Amino acid sequence: MDLEGVVRSHPIKKDSWKTLLTLAYQSLGVVYGDLSTSPLYVYKSTFAEDIHHSETNEEIYGVLSFVFWTLTLIPLVKYVFIVLRADDNGEGGTFALYSLLSRHARVSSLPNCQLADEELSEYTKDGVVSTSNSAFGSSLKSTLEKHRVLQKVLLILALIGTCMVIGDGVLTPAISVFSAVSGLELSMSKEQHRYVEVPVACVILIFLFALQHYGTHRVGFLFAPVVITWLFCISSIGVYNIFRWNPRVYQALSPYYMYKFLKKTQKGGWMSLGGILLCMTGSEAMFADLGHFSQLSIKIAFTFVVYPSLILAYMGQAAYLSEHHVIQSDYRIGFYESVPEKIRWPVLAIAILAAVVGSQAIITGTFSIIKQCSSLGCFPRVKIIHTSSKIHGQIYIPEINWTLMLLCLAVTIGFRDTKSMGNASGLAVITVMLVTTCLMSLVIVLCWHKSIFLAICFILFFGSIEALYFSASLIKFREGAWVPIALSFIFLVVMYVWHYGTFKKYEFDVQNKVSINWLLSLGPTLGIVRVRGIGLIHTELVSGIPAIFSHFVTNLPAFHQVVVFLCIKSVPVPHVGPEERFLVGRVGPKEYRLYRCIARYGYRDVHKDDIEFERDLVCSIAEFIRSERPECDVSLEKLEDDEKMTVVGTSSSNLDGIRMSVDDADFSEMASTSELQEIRPTEKPKKRVRFVVPESPQIDREAVEELQELMEAREAGMAFILGHSYVKAKRGSNLMKKLVINVGYDFLRRNFRGPTYALSIPHASTLEVGMVYHV
């Protein structure tokens, strides 16, 4: 589920047919593995208990009619033709919808947003900053922006959908692998089969999760052929069964059979909808994986390959069952009973491979969505390993991987049957779809600027269908549906506690930041000895002086000659271009040599390694010094503390900007293509650093001296000053706040990882200072 941006540089309109078909082919292995394996367990889960297969065939025809219209209305009409259009600059998924809404209505969960962020190219695409055309849209927008309670409700709604996706990451591998392995039941007795099926499924699951560390790029090329082979098998078997057993089964596609089904089965038929909805399992992946491919490629793959294959497979199973009413036992009503005996073993092998591919998709998708949550401040920091140097979207999170494996094994061993797993998986799937429907109705009004009538029609039509399935799943609470609720509740508590604690910590920083007048009273030396080197003080603040800096100045006898207040923050867009990465400005007068640098990342961006980031950081400050003007022009952003911030790109994106050479770097080739002048230090240190700047008539003597100091400071080395915060609820807080801050947030802070930028910094160059935050 996580092949990143295969052709991000090729917009849909410019895609050649060859590229488009290649993307559609690749999407079959990445997007549709889960959806394509649903025929393994849909009929088995539906007929598990609530209804029974009878001689009249009304039950099987009714189930087939429900499956056909469900696949047509939800995956095909809702997702392919409507939801896929609601992309966030090419990205999809629950958090992409929330990000899109948060930019249109300014209800972002990120506390340190700036007006400068709204000028990012991806922020302003598709008229994001434009006002709604309808009076209701404008009223709804202002209401959301004014009421914090509504903003929290919107955030919790997005988090519920996200938590259910994570829960699906536990349940989908379990039910897919278990159902594929259940084909062994036809070659042994039920007593023997019971002792073989669970161990085999567990071994396959352990093998699957153990391979995650190596990434999917080494075997990813096999995913599409496996899924295509599987789709060919089930559609061919479906066509064979239709002509062999019941060519008139197509009549069951009429909606009339749904009415007959419900009229006959009544409550049992309604409860069996919890099994029928499993035919939609994996539909959300079409939207979640939108950023990995393109809208048109996903539409082509589903409409012309996946959809007809699934319909033929379900029709074939129904045709076989319509002529086989006497079945030895209920557990044999599954998929493999309709497979011709001569090819059952090959089909079993392909089914297991397809189940592994489908499980792989949801596992890597879970990694991806947790990374997004962490970037947007809604999940504790975790270790993210990039398993592919070429495809940066392929990631591996060790803590999450082993947690998913243990939970998956617990579900498999605990339930041991498709019925309970189906009840659990069904509730997770339909909840995510309901959340998507609710958020989409807001997108229609706030982002697409359509009438409220269209939004109401959308939520009533699709919401009523999904609510029917949701009620049928929720009624199975004691028979397995409690699992996704319990898992989602745990993840939701973790996410909300982390978000709340982070937000309160930022509020404390804002309320206790130091006045600029205090800084000016100290003078350029700050009242202490300024030694060579660059001091990087990390802070979440985007303006003002953090309280931790006053702590340093009053307690340390010396400090660095160049001080940079570094803020690494996420913005509510998928990607920030390298040319817009940094915002750089001054804190105080020039002679103080205090700078602020804000590094901005999108929720799907990859953070660079420390060496490359250091180089870009220093170059961005040098470029700011070179291009700084005494007057204020249109490229400068004025912030609340009268700081002027300039947008500066990374050194790789700014070919006409300053370059930095360390040690023996050779710039002879660059000098031959453009006239450059070098600023060198007056003495040759052990670690030689040079700034190479384009010849510019505007550069003045003060700027040259400032660049000289920056270069000397860089040669002396960089020190990272990190605040080690202890967050406590202030006196007089209510019991709930004390539990959340003193117990919940403190536990998460102690047991999860520190800031990502501090993971690989040498301890010799790191200074941690503890502070107690009373929030």
C-alpha cells in the first residue's frame, strides 16, 4: 500500500497511455490485494449463523444481489467517481481530507501555524484560500473557525477513522491468511483441520511481519502478477461455475432479490449484512493510496479489471451453491467448495500468496498513516526506517510492526474462525467509510464550494447505506466486533493524550517567551563571553525568544558567537518543495548574530539526514545574509514580533545561491560555468569551510563580514541545545487533567522516542537542559 509517487513528476493530463497503463498494472498489486481476496470469506461469513442456505435459493440470490449493488454503489460510484476527486495535492486518505478541510477553514491541529505557510505552493493550489461561493459555506466556515469544540469534534472524527484503519491493519492479515489457509479443510476431517489451520496461519503471519524490515521493494515487482493471477483464477472459476451449474444466476443481480431476501429472513437477514459488507474490504485503499499512483490509473484498474473479476467470482460461487444445497457441514460453504477439485491445490497456493500481498498492503499502509499522524502532532514519535533509497514512501516502524504482529496472532489464536474475524473486520471497514462520508460532505461545501443540497444528498444516500451495514456490524459486538472498538479506543486515547499534552506544552512556551526588550538590554555580547561556534537551540516557537534561552544566558559563563533558534515543524500539506523549505530571519539587531530558522515539512515528507540538513541550514542562513535588504519587499514575511522572515530553499534547489564547501570539496567545475567569488577565512583551520557566492553588486561589506563570522563559526563546530521538558499539571487542575498530563502524557514521553532530529546527533555536541512545564 505504500509505493511512493511512482510518477509524481507526471501530472495526470500529461500521462501517456503507456505510463497510465503501467501505473494501473502496478496499482493492482499495491492497492487491490485486500479487496481481491474478499471472495475467500464473504459467503462463509454471511451464512455462518444468521441465515441458512435453502432449496428455494432465495438466500443465496439475495446475498448475491446485495454483494453486486454494494460493490457497485460504494467502491465504484462513491470512491472511483466521487471521493477520488477530493485529493490533497494528489494525496488521499482520512488525514488528507482532514488536512484539506483544516486549510480551507483554518481548523488545523498544529499549534504553530503561520500566515507564511499559506503562501506555500501546495497550500494555495485549487483555490484553497478563496472564499466559499455560497452563503451557507461561508457561515459554516466561520462557525468552525470560531468554536474550538467543533474543531475538536472534527479532529476526533478524523482520529477515529485513522484508528479504525490501524485496527484494520491487525484484522485484515488475520482474516485474509486464515481464510486462504482454510482450503486445507477439504483434504482432512474437521477435527484434524482445527489443529492444522491455526498453526499454519500463525507461521505465515510471523513470516510476513518478520520480512517487513527488508521492505517491499525487493519483492514488490511480484505483487501485481500475483494479484492478476488470482483475479484471473477467481473470474475463470466463476465463469466455469456459471455455465456449468446455473447460467440464469445473472437474474439475481436485480434489486428485487434484495427485497425478497429481507422479507424472508427479516432480522437474520439484517444481521447477515455484517458478513456481506466484507465484499468492500480494501475499498478505502483506493483513496488512501492515491498519492502513490494517479486518479485515472486507479479508476482504470478497478473499473476494467478488479470490479468485473469480483462480480464474476461472486456470481460463480452463487451459481455453484444454488445447485448444491446439501453440504456436509457449515464450515464447507466457503470459497474452496466451488473450486473444481483438480485445481484446488494450485488455487490454494495462489490464494495464500494473494492473502500475503493484501496483508502486506494494509501493513505498510498502517506504517504510512502513523507517520502522518506523528507529523501532525497526533501520535508519539517513533523510529522510522526508510527501506528503499529510491522510493522514500516505503517505510518500516519496528515498534508498530511487532505490536501489529502480536495483536494479529492474538486475534487468530483467540477467534480461530472466520465468523468472529469477519465481524471484527467488518466493523472497522464500515466505520472508516462512514468517517470518509462525513468528511466528504464538508469537503463538498467548504472545498468544492457546491450547494448544501448536494452535500446533504451525498451524506443521506451513501451514509444511509453505510449506516445500515454499521448497525448490522455493531449488533455483533459480543461476537467479535468489540475487537476493533477496543483497539481503536486504545489508539484514540494515545493519540488524543499526546496531542493534548503537546498543545499545552506549546501554549506554555508561548506564554513564557522572553521579551525582546530583555534581549536588547543585554547588549550584543548578551552579558557573557561569546565563543566561536554555532549554537542551535531547538524550539517549537515560530516567533519570540524561548524561555530556555534566558536560562542559558543567566546560568552559563559563555555562549556561541552565532545562535540559531531552530524550529522543525510540520505544515498541513503533503509535501513542501525544497525551494520553500526554510524561513529565515533575525532575532534582534544584526550585531547580536541571532537568527531564527524554521524548517517546514509536509506530512508525507522525508526528513533529511543530519549532515545534509546541517549543510542546508547553514547555507540558508548565508543566503539570507547575502540577499537581505534594508527595506521590506514583497518576498519578506512580517511576523507578530516584528521579525521579517525570508523564504529560502535548500542548497540543491537554489542553484544561484550560496554553496558551502567543507574540507577538500572541489568547486572548479562550478567556477568554470559561472563567475563566483570565494569568501575564505583569514586563517586555515583544521576543518576548512568555504562559502561560494555568486558575484552580486548588491552585497555590501557588512554582509561579507557577517558571512565571514558565520563561516568561522561553522568551522569551529555546531552544538545542539535541546530542552528536556517535564510537563506537569499546574496546581488547581481537575483530576482528569492531572491524569492526562501527569500520568498519560508523561508515560508516553518517557517510553517513546525523543525528537527525530536528536536521534543521531553525537552526544559530544549535544546539551540537554531540563525544564519543568506547569500547564
